[in-house]
Amino acid sequence: MIDPAIWPLGTSADRRGHLRVGGVDLVGLADRLGTPLYVYDAATIREAHRRYLAAFAPMRPVRVSYAIKACALRGVASILARAGADASAASLGELLAAKRAGFLPARTQLHGNAKTDDELRAALRLGVGRIVIDGADEIDRLRVLVARRARPQPVWLRVSPGIAADTHPHLQTGTLDSKFGAPIAGGDALAQCRAIAATKNLSLVGIHAHLGTQLHEAERYRELGEALVALARDVTRATGVRLKEIGVGGGLAIPLRSDDPVLDLAAYARAISEPIRADETLGKAVLYLEPGRSLVGRAGVAVYRVIGTKRVTGVRTFVSVDGGMGDNIRPALYDATYTAALAGRAAAAPTEHVAIAGKYCESGDLLIRDVALPTPERGDVLAIPAAGAYSVAMASNYNHHPRPAVALIDDGRTKVIRKRETHADIWRLER
Ligand SMILES: Cc1ncc(COP(=O)(O)O)c(C=O)c1O
């Protein structure tokens, strides 16, 4: 009943049928800390990072750079900083969050298709490791900003390989019709590499592409590896620059439900690395991986309280909970399809199919369209697994609902790593 692939490591049902994450009873935790509540298991995050290192060990040199956008909470990100990961940031805010979590700015990459001059200036001042340039315009602006530096700033160019990955259209980022990256086809990427190479104080050390997120087809990654190799060769021919780093983005899917297709980490490692390692020049380049979801997704469980049930005869049964799209927008935004369990009756057999409705004033606010559960009752604690990525990170105050508290379980101990918001917090900046 508890599928180990989608719940945090070692999740179990105890003798009373209560769900335990990291050894801690989720029902007791919900009573004590209130709901909605996000619970992260530290051991699951560490294990996910270890698995990356193990899968890519034959492909070294490799750096795992945590895409902190998946969950930038210090309590979560610092686990990966301590484990030795780099960080990949999508904004100045994330760069600062990474620093606060313990990542060295020099081991951090800054992404973004619309970095402002202020963001670029601040990143340079912080000593950001790599700026991932996205667009010819950014080269022009950086040229001015770095003109008087004593040492060149290492940069990558984000390119778009024209590969449509097997995911929701909103989650694709490697296609030609994308706001991200310079298209390889047609020569934009090469032209921009030339422009960077010709710019004083910019040092083109790498190229980067990210296909999208929740991907599970090895072949797309292999195509990406091949496309980056071909471009790197062209760059060397055109500019004489031998690229030392290849950024392959993140995107590896995690299962949200038991029957979700996933790509085995070792198969992913082979698909993305083999074309690069087979190349004479790039054989020794550092391969930068940027996983977000696959490092923290499985570690996080969303915990809600059932508010009530509405049975619409002949249609479906809506079980309403005290959270929803304000703490997890992904079902509404990307059709993300989760499953759930009743934390107080984790061992009981399902008795009916229900929809889990959020409390936000939108018909699209359905956390789950269809899940088989023991008939939920008012007051039950409902837990949604695999909710650790892009949920809290995308949380909003829509309908003026305060954002949930977040707890971390580490070595049997529970720590609140983000307090529950209050209404006063929501109003704090209003004048
Ligand atoms: C540039 C970049 N790298 C890495 C990631 C992480 O992706 P994921 O969380 O699917 O591993 C993202 C997220 O979309 C991204 O935009």
C-alpha cells in the first residue's frame, strides 16, 4: 500500500495504521503543528544526492548542482550544501538563498532569461561562479558591466537544442519556440559563442542546455549530449576556445504515482554522458548536472486536514482539504497527477474513488482528480507524497490564505524550518 518509490525513505505504517515518515507519526505531527504542513525527510534528500554521485561515478568529472528553484528553503537546501553539491540559481534571490544555505557563490551558476543589470551587478559582486548567458542582449550588457574587472568572469551560454521532450508543454524548455536559450539550429548559438569569446573579461568556459522537467526518455538526453558535442566542436573550430564545462540541465522525472514511468538514474547517466565522454575534446570536460525535483521531490510530503465531503451523484465525490493550489499549483498548472493516503488509516484498503479538492476559489483547484482511498472523513489527515519540489517554492497567498508551515525530519527529530504564515504576514508590506 505504501509504495516505497514515491514516499520518503523508510516510510511505514505503524501498528495503529499511522503513517510514519522518518520515524515520525504524521497524524501526531499534524495535530501538533497544524495543517497544511509540508514535511521533508533529510535522509531521503541525502540518499538522492548519493545516488546521483554513484550513478555518475563512471562519468567523472561531474558536478551535481542543486537547482535550488525546486525548494530554496534553507533547511532543505543546506542539506545538499553540506553534502558537497553546487547550486544552480534562477534569480538573484535564489543566489542569495543558496549563499544563505551554505553554497559558496563561486560554486553557483546564475541562470535567467531576463536578468536585470542590477541582478548581474549583484551577482558579479557576490563572486558568482558562472553566469549562464541567455541572449545576445545579455552579452552586450555584461560587456559593459565587466569592462573594468581585474579578472575575466567565467560564463556559459544557454543554448536551445531544438528537442521536444516528453512532458507537458509548459515544462519543455529545449524546443526552438522557447524563451530560453540561443537556438543551435540556424547558427544563433555559435554566433553568440563567438561574441562572448571576443568580449574582454568574459571567459567562455561552457555551454548549457536544459530540456525541461519531469522527463523520462533516455533517447532525448542522448540527443542532447550529441547536440552539445556538435556545438562544442563548432565553437572550437570557430573561436579556438576549448570548452571545459558542459551543463546538461536537470529534468529527470520522479514518480508521483506508483505506475508513473521513470528513467533509471544509471540509464540517464549513460544517455547524457556517453556522447560527451566519447568526444576527444570533451572527454575531460566537467559535466554539470542540475537536478532539482529528483533531489528533493520524493523527500517532501504535503499534509492536509479533510474539511468535508461532497457527493455529486453520478459525477464524483469531492473531498475538500485545507490547502490546495496556493501551496501546490502543479496540478492546476501542469496537470501533475499525485496520489494520496490517509495518514491515520494507512494500512486500510481503499473503498472508493474520490477527487481531492483544494480550498481556493478556482474550479481548477483540484489537487487530485482521482484517487482510491478508504472513505475519507472530516478531520482525517491526508498525505500527498512526492510533493517536495516546486510546491512550497511556488506557493502563493491567493485568497489571502497564509502559506503552510514546513517541517524537516532528521534522525528522528522534527524541526520547523518555516513557520506557518499569519494573516499579518500577508498584510505586512501593505500601506
Ligand atoms: C536551467 C534549469 N536547470 C535545472 C532545472 C531543474 O529541473 P528539475 O527540477 O526537473 O531537475 C531547471 C528547472 O526547470 C532549470 O530551469
